Amino acid sequence: MAMNVEERFELIKRNTQEIIKESELKKLLRQKKNPVVYWGTAVTGKPSFAYFFPLLKLSDFSKAGFKVKILLADLHGAMDGTPWSILEKRYFFYKEAITQILLALGTDLKKIEFVKGSEFQLKPEYAYDILQLASKNSVRDCQRAGSEVVKKTENPDVAGLIYPIMQSLDEHYLGVDVQFAGVDQRKILMFARENLPKIGYDSRVEVMTPMIPGLIGKKMSSSDAKSKIDLMDDEKTIKEKINKAECVAGDIDNGVMVILKYVIMVIKKDKKEMFVVERDVKYGGNLEFVDYKDVEKAFKERKLHPLDLKNAVAKELSKILSKIDKKKLNELGKKGY
């Protein structure tokens, strides 16, 4: 049965941190049956399990009637430190990794379009618009916009200043109604809303999800293997990483609970399945949960032990990642890394 505007809106809003603006999104849903959303990623370090978070959200957009564009930003990757000589190889690795994650999530690939950044970002009119926006912003404006995303160094590259200008223009050149990103990109998204109208283009709706903490420490880091689950990790490695993760009894502020909330329980809810925590009878037997809030409550009240939670989460992660063709990714990874 087709969803009404409110149902589509609630599905898009699920697990987001901020939407600018909600009223604009509702208006868009009333006016367009199939609006267009884009999510972009620069081809830099290897995608990890962290990619399941935004790609699951794109699946929500797809179910809400959106056409989804995934921008594989090869030029942004080079501007962020990927050697120019291997850009193409990184691009193919990213495309395969993201395709496999979408398949593992059961996303309808017919509703997904991959776009390679350099295919439109090297056109003369795009270059002209970069210069237009460069003339309307100061160095400080661009530094501030990219401060959360562009690598900070004592002597930054000029590329870091162009980065937010290009990401803003991508909204127009991809022909989208919505840009979706993590809240760490908020300053760039606000830069886009402010700047596109300066050169006669419409501002877009910006949808943001929260930052995902790592298993160790506050942020999932591609450089710290212990803080993240890799797409190539086997069952044993997943269990070891989850067992070593920070997870204090009664405290829900940790990476294990976040994986459960934003990935596992979303998948379970959509499939109408329960989250089962297996326990020995002498410890009260198995626990079954339908809703994340119930898991949170049990954990806060210390009715659910961290080790039992970890074992259940590790088992679910292994099940999800078993759908990834590790051999194929490994072959592509050797060429690009």
C-alpha cells in the first residue's frame, strides 16, 4: 500500500539528527511523488561497517519514493589525499563495496544510480561556477565550511578551500532536491544553502544523521582498526573486536549500543523479526526484544549484561557481513590500496 506524505516524512526522519527544513521537506513530498536525494562519499580510505549507517538511511529514502543518487567523488578523494594515479582503482573498489552493502541490506538497486564525480565536475560550466562562488567567499568562509571534513594541517592545501564550493555545486549539477549527510558535514550543507542562491540556483533540503562513535573512543576512525568493524572481518575477528569494545554496564553511551540502534534494530523492525539475546538458563534464559527502547531499558536497569549484549550484537553483525563477497572486494582492494 502506498504511503501518504506523513508516513514518507516519518520514514525519512527516522534516526536523523537534523532536517533543514522539515517544512520544506513536507512541501517537497506533497509536490513530488519521486523527488531526488543524493549522498556523496570521497574515494579515500576503505569503506568499513560504518557505511551501513548512511546506506540503510538511503534505503529509507528509496522506500519513501525517492530516486537515490550515490556520488562517488573521485576528485574530492584526490583533494583529500588519494594519489591521482590510483583514483580510478579506488572508484571501482568503492562502487563494488557500496553495491555489496546495499545488496546485504536488501535495497532495490533499480532505484539507485551511481554517479562518478569527474564525469560532470570537469565540465566548463561547473568550473565557471566554482570561480563564481570563489569570488563570493573569503578564505575564512571556505575554511570554516570545511573545518569538520577537510583534514587540518598547519599549511593547508588550496584544495581544502575548493572542497565546500564543489560539494555545494554538486547539489545543482546532480539535479537533486535533498542532500543527505552526517551531521559532521553541517557547515558545508549550510554553506550550500547560503551560496547556491547567490548564483541563481535553488537551495536544497539538508538531512543529517548523528555521528557514529567507534567501538573504542568517541569516533569511528578509519585509521584505528580496533575502533571499527571492517567489511572483510570474519566471524572470529568481529567477536574479538566487539568483546574488546567499550561497553560499561548500565551506560548506553557506547558504540555497541549505537550499532544495535541504527543498524541491527532497524533491519529487525523492517523484517518484523526479534532481536534475541541468548543466555544460559541459569542466568534467566534467552531475552527477546522487538524495539530498541526495550533493549536500552533492560541495559540501563542492568537486566542485560554487557557480555550477553556483545555476544548477540557480534552474532547479528556476522550474519549481515556474511553476505559480503570478501574475495571480490579483496581483489579490488589490492589494486587500490
